[in-house]
Amino acid sequence: MSIQQRLAKLNPRQQEAVRYIDGPCLVLAGAGSGKTSVITTKIAYLVQVCGMSARRIAAVTFTNKAAREMKERVGQMLKGKEGHGLTVSTFHTLGLNIIRGELKALGYKPGFSLFDPEDAKALLRDLMNKDAQVDAEQINAVQHQISEWKNDLVLPGQALSHAVDEDEQYAARVYEAYVRHLKAYNAVDFDDLILLPVVLLKDHPEVLARWRRKIHYMLVDEYQDTNVSQYLLVKLLMAERKTFTVVGDDDQSIYAWRGARPENLVTLGEDFPRLNVIKLEQNYRSTGTILRAANTLIANNPHVYEKTLWSEMGQGAPIRVVVNRHEEAEAERVASEILTRRIKERAEWRDFAVLYRGNFQARLLELKLQHYQIPYKLSGGTSFFSRNEIKDAMAYLRLLINPADDNAFLRIVNVPRREIGPGTLEKLANYATERGVSLFDACHELGLEQQLPARAVERLSRFTHFIDGVRRRMDGGDALAAIRGMLLEMDYEAWLYQNASAPTIAERRMANVWTLIDQLEKSMRRDPEEIEAEDAAETDDVEAAISRLVLRDILEQQAEEDDTDKVQLLTMHASKGLEFPHVYLMGLEEELLPHRNAIEAGTVEEERRLAYVGITRARQTLTLTLARQRKAFGELMDCTPSRFLDELPTDDLEWEGRADREDPEKKQARGQDAIAGLRSLLG
Ligand code: ATP
Ligand code: MG
């Protein structure tokens, strides 16, 4: 398709936005109105119609996923060399490139390192512990404060002079030392990727001139989520030419907690009085019903700019609200529905997306999806089996059923800490190889005493006796009780607390481990109320159940990265800019969405925008799910349906399961119907 044909497909307002190239341009419009489409078409327009070199164009957005998608869309339009040198990246990648090109001016040596938040935290811990013992929470607070300063372009000197109380003064002093140490390590942190380029461009006119010569046109997607530093970066680069296009939607501003300034939309008009503001009103993504829900919900927020969105996509299906008994039933419901709906609606896996407020909500869902062998991709956040605590627990399980599993042995022999060092393990391994036995068995052999000091031998055999003891108890009766007892006896929880940066993290990790054990129990004993797949019918012993879990784990690791036909699992935050035919929004409960912290902090409006973002990802169908009870802090708690449900148009909602609990027999029958129906569909 030629660029002219592409342009012809856009509506007049979109065309205007693409064609306007002489000055600053802001496209302010609601979800699904084609803002990102304007950006991608405009890049092609600049190259193919205006004859601008792709090298002179920089398009930036926020997430890697969004940048990748944009690159793909542009790649389809530009042929061969046309796209050479084009920058389509996240803000942070652009910053990284500037830093790379300007190391000398910045006073950095080549080969600098980028500290991730964990590295940064470790440095802060060292610095803060110099004065007095500090706890994880204090470190987090200071880290957050420093990040805020950096996002707001506040340097250590300014932070110190503006500090309003002792806490801020302290944080500012740590900030100063932190920056000094980073420099000494030749390292930068995540926020520096924006801050350093801005400071550099401000202070070095010759560097600024060089980058202004390099970048002639800038395009920014999701502009409402820029922070002060990011806006300044755009402003510095574009101040002279004033040639840029930014697109955004104030109703989708969901990163205030990370320093985003939706007021940047207003600032832009002040800084660039000739700003051409273009509004788009037609939505090309969602059915009328979905759009009405989104509009009605967001009308509860105050608005700076009035926007009206309409769609020609037809009314579509009503929005379903599914109330479940508890969180596990919710996950089960979503997974089994996707399984049947894929066939009924002739959809692909990738047509389904499940969105949730926090990554932890994916835990149960993943297990259910695996159970039904539904391929899925988890964005952001670590998939269940690759979490460290799950790997540890799995290693224990593997060692219990197979003491010869040397890898499992090595993973957990010193977890929790048993003072068994790498030197000891190396000698043990040599000895085991020589004798042709497993590491576990080598610990029992008498000859070991000649190789290792008595103390090391004793520690090793204490470990193997511990494992042997658990094995005996497993053989003797209740295997699950023995496994749970093992976790308690070695106090794995205490180990997690020692190693987590915050108690809540340790808590969550321990909850993950218990979920794994619950899962093991499930696959041993069938819950008569659950709809299970065939393979679970053969009730069996713990060994078989453990090997099934191990297999799941291996299968997941083997899952090919480039195989893209998968159900998408992502947080609402990560879903920005994306769209899917069928969307599930999970956990529509008070304290979850809106989140408890937001309710307490009085920032429910941002949560409403988050729900708006989630709803507007859907093209054809939207399903909202919630649970009547959910586990929190190890206890089952009653949940209240989210206030956002009350804010949606009543007539468009179709409730399921709101009445009292359904007769279990009827439910069972329905489940069997579903499976029978599925089988017949599969032939
Ligand atoms: P969001 O606010 O969620 O980021 P957006 O405003 O960036 O949404 P796009 O993702 O660009 O919207 O477009 C939404 C959908 O509408 C896409 O599938 C896109 O291909 C389609 N679309 C955009 N403009 C048109 C048009 N003029 N005609 C037909 N389809 C269009
Ligand atoms: Mg977009």
C-alpha cells in the first residue's frame, strides 16, 4: 500500500495530523481513536512524501512492547533503506543512546554499567548502614524519594536546600553520596537514563547543537505519561525547530506514581503557543457497548478537555460480569472459558488477553492455564515456575523423590543457609564423581571424612538426615503433611524474610510456595467440585504428582519464545496502547481495583483511569470477573465488588453468579456438558 493509499484510509482529522509538519502538533484523543496510527503513518509520510531522512526522526514511547509494535507497523510501510537509522524506542533507550554518545562530556569512562533497581538498592543499603542500622522499608523510602527527585529534575544540591524536614534532609544527603558513588563506579541507574541527557543538553551548548542537528523531527506516543525530565528532553531537543508531534489521552494517565505529569499537556501549550491541537473522536477499536462503558466510567473523573468518543462498530455483545466463589474459581473460570471460547468463536489464543491489577493475580491463573495446556505469555513479572522460591521448593520436591538429582541437591543444600560453602561442595563433587555416586549418597560415605574437615562432613550429613527423615515420613503415611512439615521445620519463611527487601515481598513469596503445595495436593486428590481434565482422573501418589509438576516446569521452559499464538497475561499498566478481540479484566473488587493504597491515599481517580485503560483494550467482548472471597495474608477474606461496577451502565451488563451459590450438582452437570460439547467440537 502506498503512503497516499494509507493516508486515504485515515479520517480527515487524522490526515490533518499527519500532514501538519511545520510546527508543534498535539493530538489529544480518547482510547482507540487512532493516535498511534497517526504516529506510524506520519513517520512514513515524513520519509516518503517530505523526503526526510529516517535518521533524522525519533519516535519514542514508554514500554518495550509498545516500541516493538510501533517498529513493526513502521517496518511494514518503509521499504529497504528507507528506514535506515530511524529511532523508534522507549524514552530510556533514547537516553541510553545519548549517554553512550556523550560519555566524555558526562565525565564517564567507556564501559559504564547500568544499575538495575536491585543493584541501586544494594548501594543505598551500604551507604545508609554506615550511619546506623536501617531497615528495608527506610531504604525503599529513600530510593523512592531519590527516584522522584530525578524524575522531577531535582539535583542533590537543590534537594538539600529545599528539604522541608529532617527525613528529607537525610534522604538528600544519601542522594548526594549515592550520586557520587555511582559516578565512582562508572555506573548509572534507570532514572539517570533521562536525567543525565537532560542535564548534559542543558549545560553543554555544543552537545545540544549536535543532537539538534541529528534529530529534526520527534514523535511521542502516550505523552500523558511523561515526567518532568522526559518532557524537558523533548523540549530541549525541539526548542529550535519546533517540529514534533505528541499524542496522548489525559484519561489514560496511569503513571503518576512514577512521576508522570499529565499537566505536561497544558505546559506544552504554554511553552509552544503555536501548538496545533487536534482532537479525534471516532473510535475504531471497540463495540458501542464497550465504548459506552468506558465513557460512562471515566465521566466520573474531572476533565480538563472534554472528549466524546463514538464508534461505528455496532453495539456488540453485552459486558459480562462473572462473580465467583473465590479466587481459585475465578482463575478456573477464566481458563476453562478461554479453552471453549477459542473453538466456539473460531479465535486464536492470541485473541484473548487477561488483565489484572497486580502480577500476583496471575499466579493461580497460570496454574489453571497450564492445567488445560493453554499456551500463554506473561508480560512483565516473572512466570510462576521461574520464581526463585518456586525453584527452591521444586528442588526440594525433586530431591525428595529422587535423591540422585544432583542439580536439585546443589540448588538447595545451602537454602536456607547451612554454612555449606562452595569449597566443600567442590570437594564433595570430586569425591562423588570418583566414586560414581550421587552427591546425596556421597554425603553418607565414610571415605568422605578423609577429604573434608569433620565440621563440613557433619553439616552435610545433618542435611541428608533431614531429607531422609522427611522421606520416611512421606512413606509412612501423609506425604503432604510431611512436605508441609519440612518447610516449617527448616523455616524457609524466615529465610525469605532475610533475603527480601520488604516484608510484603517475603510474604508473597511464601504464599507462592504454599500455592505450589496446594497444587500438588489438588493433583493428588480430586476436588469433586472442580471440572478437571482427563489426566487428573488417575488419582495417585505423591511421586507421580511431583513428577507431573516437574514436567510442567520443563515444558514451560521449553516453550518457544517466538511462538506468538498465546493467551496474553498482563497487568493493566502494561496493556497500554494494545488491543485484543477478547478481554478479561480480573479482580473487580474494592481494595484490588481500586487498590487499597489508592483508596487510602485518595487517588481513586488514577485507578479509574486504569480501569478505563483496561476496558478500552477490548475490541469485541469484555468480561469482568471478581471473587466473593480472596486469600490475603493467609486468610480467606470477604470481598466487596468494585465501586467501578456501579459506575458502568446497568443495562449493558449481564451478571452471572450474583445470586447465592449455585447448586453444586447443577454446576457439575454444566461442567460435564461443557467438556462434552468441547469434545464434540474437537471431533
Ligand atoms: P490507545 O489510546 O489505546 O493507545 P490509539 O488512539 O493509539 O489507542 P490506535 O491503536 O492507533 O489507537 O488505533 C486503534 C485501532 O483502530 C487500530 O486497530 C487501528 O488500526 C484502527 N484505526 C485507526 N485509525 C483508523 C481509521 N481511520 N480507519 C480504520 N481503522 C483505524
Ligand atoms: Mg496508542
